Amino acid sequence: MEAQKRKKYIRIEQVSQQEIDALVSRVNNCFWRQTFHIQPVSGLLNDPNGFCFYNGEYHLFYQWHPLGPFHGLKYWYHTKSKDLVHWENVGIAIKPHDYFDSHGAYSGSAIEHNEKLYLLYTGNTRDGNFERHPHQCIAVMDFDGTITKLEKSVLDKVPEGYTEHFRDPKVWKDGKKFYAVIGVQRTDKTGGVCLLSSPDLLEWKFEGEIATALNLFGFMWECPDYFELENHGVLIFSPQGLESDGDFHQNIYQAGYVLGDKLDLQQKVLNHGSFVELDRGFDFYAPHTMADPAGRRILVGWMGLPEVEYPTDINGWAHCLTVPRELSARDGKLIQKPVEELHRLRKERVKTADTLSNETKQYEGFSGVTYELVCEFDQGEAAEYGIEFRAGEDEKTVIKYDASQRKVILDRTLSGKEVGKEYGTVRKCRISGEKIKFHLFVDSSSVEVFVNDGEEVFTSRIFPALRSREIRFFAHGGTMAFKAIKWDY
């Protein structure tokens, strides 16, 4: 056990360049490497952090364990982009080598202040008994990209009533004051969210817990994110420990939101509606948002889950991030749409239209490994209809609509190498309306399906063979008209 702990906390600086090069070579030889998603150069990626627009560019950081596909010593890794599509790897942003982050630079956020970018994050430390002690820490990035950590943490004690699971601050400014929400576990082992405040980002005060209607809702709330959208207050968070309930809460841990009135900062009260899962697929966690210069609220999530093994582990890497999504509110619900900038990835286009009758059909030009596909179904009485993709002789991933259940269903039972099978291989959600539109972003080892222009989203990793490239359209139990268009990526 002690040897395993030591292995997890080896620093990349302690490893020879030859060993690092060998690991990167093994990673690059994996045919499940993504082509248009942010992914680690080696090792494990998890939570997106510090998503912002600063000095004319989008900046996005993420949790990174460089030396293997497991949760070891976490660094912050830095990527940047001018268009939310083409990302440049900058390199390590925060190294965990100070007393306040000795066992990992954990999740946090970013805000511009006095022409500098302030990064507020949780520093993880362990004592001689390997007990956790979190610190809240600040690093500052200049216009030239140089990042400097403050010499001491800005909050070094957990308030009374909470355990050492006190982390992941998300910062914003209201008037002349800075605030941050932070995920907590109460001493009775239930989850919640608290509020911090600061006049200058350097001195922080614990304001207390935010009152919500979810007092007994899992054992920990990770990665909270508060923002205001179209006159609503929105709190996104990732609760751990929810029991599955029909089609809901099927993953090991969930990610979702509550939407309601704006947060009362003085009374620390958030009046809101029901908790809603942000994504109905298999692999989505720790989402993180930012406001861009045009006022859009843009979300990126971790396309993965804690405590689940993935087929790429054997190749020395794990996980990626989702494509950026623009958020809006409609009828008391968040709508997620892929950002318009993704159109820049489009290359050769093919399209088709047909009426299917108790059959499965293929069409010329509809195949591939990485592409964008939009398919609209209309006018018919089929009992179920949909698309089989990344399909071959014995593999396929299926997205379909079941008219009797009025549900969209994603089935990865035959998608290839298994992942998280103990949590099931099918995900479902109910959809209203008569028309069904599927908008797919398919990469080498993932799919993101936006249903009815972002009413629901299914995000999932899939691990088929390279030869599984077919796209098939089907209708069973009747007829169904459809039209489809595909762009190669």
C-alpha cells in the first residue's frame, strides 16, 4: 500500500526524459487518440479548470497526472485557442511543489483583475498519517504567460462543520467584491456548497453555506459553478452518492444543475427548481463554464468519470474534454448547443434523404471515423428509428427514438471494448415533441449527441475497431422519412 502511494506521488521532474519519451510514444501509437478533442499528451486528464478569455485568447487548464492513466499527483496543464476549435498545448501551468499544494494542484477557476489572470485553486496536502488538508491558493498569470504562485495560501483551514473535502472554488465578481462557491462535505457526510468573499482576490473570508432545497443530496458536491443567465441564477455541480432512479442517476457520479432566482449573496440563499442532469450519456463530469467577450456562457466538461477504468489505460493515457457548448435557458431548463466555431472543422460534405420502411440502409459517402452528422426524422409511424454508427460486422453504437416509450436511447452494448459495464450499456431519456433531430460529433473514441438542438445531450466514450466505420439509418415497425448531412473532420 505504501509503495502504491509513493508511486502515485512521483513528480514528473523525478523521471528521466527517456522514460517520458517512451510513455509519449506508447500513447501516440494508440488508435483511439482523438483528433478534435483536448486530450493529454500522456497520463490522465480530468477536471477542466480556469476556463476564460484573456489577452485575446481562450485559456483552458485541466487536471493532469502525466505519468500514467491513474489519479496521482495532479498538475495544472495549460492549453489556449483563438477560436475554441484549434487548441495549442502550452505546457504545465501549476506545479504542486509548495507546502500548500504538495500532494496536488486541484481544481479551481480564473478571473481577470488589474490586467492579470488570477487562478484560484485548491491545494491538496497530506500529513504524516496521509490525512488530507486542503488549502485555497492563488497563482497569477501575466500578459506574457508567466505564472507565479503566491508564497502562501489564502485560506488554510476548513471551517467548523465540514470535513477535509472542501475544494474546487469557482470565482466571479459582483460589484467591487469577488465571490467564490466551493464544494463541501459536511461532518454528517452530506454534500453542499459554501460561499467565500474577497475584496482583492488576496484576502479571502468564509461567508457560510448557501441554503438550497437539497439538504440530503449525496455525500459530496464537487466542482460547483455559479453564474447568472437570462435573469436566472444557475448552480452547476457534480454530486457524488446519488441513488439511481429509473433513467436518472445511472453513472457512478452525476453532473447537473439547479436553475432559479439569482443567488442572494447577503442571505446566502438560492431559490431554485429541481436538480437536472446536464448530460444523459455515460461519460460526463465536472463541467466548467466561462463568459466570453460576446456574452456567451460556454461550458466544457470532462469526458470521463472517476473510479472507472478505460480501454486506453493500457496505452498510458485516459480521458479528454468535451467540445465547447453554448448555454441558454428555455422553459426553466438549460439548453446546450455546440459552439458555432466548430463549423471551421467541416471538410467534405455529403447528404441524403429517404423514407425507410422496416429496414436498415446505408448510403454512399456515409462512413468514417471522425465527422459531424446531422439527421432529422419526420413524417412516419415507425415504432423506433435511428442511426447505427462506428458500425461493422460485429460492432455498432446506436442512437434511436422509441416511439412507444417516447424516449431517446443510446446503446453502446456492441460499441467495441467495454467500459463501465457494471453501470449498464444503455442510457435513455424522455423527449417531448413530434420531430427528432440528432446532431452527432464523432471522434476516434467518443460521441456527443445533441438532441433537438440541445434539449438533451448524450456524451460517451466508445472504443470500436478502426474497421468499424459504417453509418446506417433504420426504421422498424413502420415507415419514417429522414434527411441527413455529414461533414468529414
